[in-house]
Amino acid sequence: MANVVVVGAQWGDEGKGKIVDWLSERADIVVRFQGGHNAGHTLVIGGVTYKLSLLPSGVVRPNKLGIIGNGVVVDPWALCGEIEKLGKQGVAITRDNLRIAENATLILPLHSELDVIREEAAGAGKIGTTGRGIGPAYEDKIGRRAIRVQDLKNLGTLEAKVDRILVHHNALRRGLDKPPVCKDTLMSQLKEIAPKILPFMDVTWDLLDRERKAGKRILFEGAQGALLDIDHGTYPFVTSSNTVAAQAATGSGVGPRAVGYVLGIAKAYTTRVGSGPFPTELMDAIGERIGERGHEFGTVTGRKRRCGWFDAVLVRQVAKVSGIDGIALTKLDVLDGFDEIKVCVGYMLDGERLDRFPAGQNSQARVEPIYETFEGWSQSTRGARSWNDLPAQAVKYVRHIEELIECPVTLLSTSPERDDTILMRDPFQD
């Protein structure tokens, strides 16, 4: 049985929540391996909607273990709020279904404050962050001054670590004409939150090693999308972590051979939240129609998503960089009723055709998409659960996308309901 990694193959919001939930029924353990509470998953189970940010999707199902890996940056206050919210929906989060890596970095109040301060100071040059402190927390992790989960268990040594992080942050705040962070207030906040978080702490790399050797199925759940990867995304309009499949190993503490099948998630069209290049963006009534039909608003922020046609060049590039074995194509039903549908198959830049997305910020902003036009379909695909339920033109659309991205479509999602899914290949059986 293959362990499975799920990654977004666009700029996030591809529908990973539903697919991960669909796969989690076949898994024993679900691991979040990067990001923070800036990325949301919406699950619809039995008519009940669950909105998760930090918690792995498997926690809403009985007898599944969710793990927040060392690659995640954890806001303990946001986590407690999420646990409390799920409790009100009848889902109890205990040590039986959640563990947190002892070496995961904490997001502190000073991180989210700095995030907002810097975005405001950037003006027109802002990155478009969620303001939740993700980037500053990763900066402190790389700068070797972060507070980690395990630091909360020894309050006697915590004070010196708080002193170290405040030297950096208070210098930054002075430069931005902001008041310093009060050490006593921060220490008090950490002492108060510690007993709420420590019961979930574990040596998760060791736990995963034992469970893997015992034959347990592990599902590695990514947040955001590969085009937001700090190395391979549309830099600098990216997130602060690696979002490609290789991070599943690093961010959870397993070797690369423990990572098996890589499933990429892509919408049948393209969306993006925040700033940054978007070659196929539609600034017209068609873009509005796609956004309205697809309910394109961010799970975490509520921000309206930018919408455009499917970009085969970008998804093909992501498939290669992330080692994707198969694509789960979502929201096909949103394209029902269009007379014609376009797909980007290349770019023009300064009179030259490109079959890849350039790395340079200036070039990314100037590429012009080259489109192929497909005949649309009038019949509904919503709720289809087999190929026979799909209009012929919808099948042709999916099959041609496979050719363009050089990767098979192994799952097809036709509504937010988890059972409205067409399976061509079970990733766990690969």
C-alpha cells in the first residue's frame, strides 16, 4: 500500500479539503506538513460543513490520527479556538486523534502584529499575506530564534529564549516606529497557553516511523498550492514555506522513500487570492460568472478570489517539479453551460513563444496566454459519479487536459459532496 501526498497544483483553494477527506477514509493517519492557519480546508460531511485551518482533515472522522508536523508553524491560540469550534459541532479533539510535533515552531502574537505592520508599510508593493504571522514565524525559525512547542514544557529556560527573540523584534519595531513588545505580557501569554497545548505534544517523527513499519496508511496533507512555494512559486508573491510534495518528508520527519503516490489537486479552471501574476485572469463577466458559480471566497479570509481559465502550462510545470503521479480535477461542474471554454497552452513574451512559466517577476507579469478553445456542454455534470454520467464534451475536455499537462487525471470531483467523485485509480493501491 502506498502512502499518499496531496498537494495543490495551482495557487491553492483547489478543493484539497474534500479530496483529503475522501482519501482519509482509506487512511489511518493524516499529517499536515507545512504552512499554518493561513490556509483553510472546507469539508462537507453528511450535510455538515467543517472549516479547518490548522487541524489535519482526518480529525473529523472517527478512529483517525491527525498529526501536525514539524514543518507547520502553529498559532496555539488559533489552534485552541479551532478545537473549541469543532467541539461545538460534536467533534472532540483529544490526544487520541491529535498529536503535535515537539519541534514545531510557534506563531506568537508579535508575529501577526509584524505581518500587518509590514504589509501596511509596503503600500502598493504589498505581498498580499493573510496577516496571520506565518512569514515572520518562519523567518524566526530560519534565524534560529523561534520558540518551539517543546519550549513550553520548561518555563525556567523559556525566559532566555523570549529575551533572544525580543532583541530582534523590538529592533524591527523601533525601525517601523512601533512600541516594543512587553516581555512580561508575552511570558504571561505563553504560560497560560502551555497547559492547553502540551497534552498534544509528541515525538511525531518516531511515531510515524513506528506506524509506517506497522503497515499503517499515511496521508500527507499539504496546505496552499505549489505555485505559492517559496522556491518554485511566483516569487515574491508566495508563501513562506515549501509547498511542493518533497516537503512532506522534511515537514513530517520521514525519509523520502516513505512518501509514495503524489496526488496533485487542480480546479478545472484557475483561481488566485491576493497579489501576483495570473496570466489567464478574466477581468470580465465570464470571470465574474466563474467566481459566482464556484463560490470563490477564501475559507480563512473571506477574500474574493481572482478567476481565470485553466492554465495547462502552469499545472504541467507543477507536475514536474512536485513529482505528481496523478491529478484530482475539481469543480468541473462550474464550467457547465459555457458555450466555449479556453485553456492556456503556452505564452508569448516579447515575440517569443514559451512553454514554461518564467522565473523573473517582470517576465511573469508580461506574459500573454496562448489559448486553445473547446466547445462547451449544456448538460449538468454536477453530482456525476461515473464517466457515463458526463457529457461527451466534458470527457473530451478532461482527456485533452491530461495530454496538455502530461499527467493522468485519476480523480474527478463534480460537487462539494465527498461522494460526488469519479475514481479512475485509487492512490493507496498504486
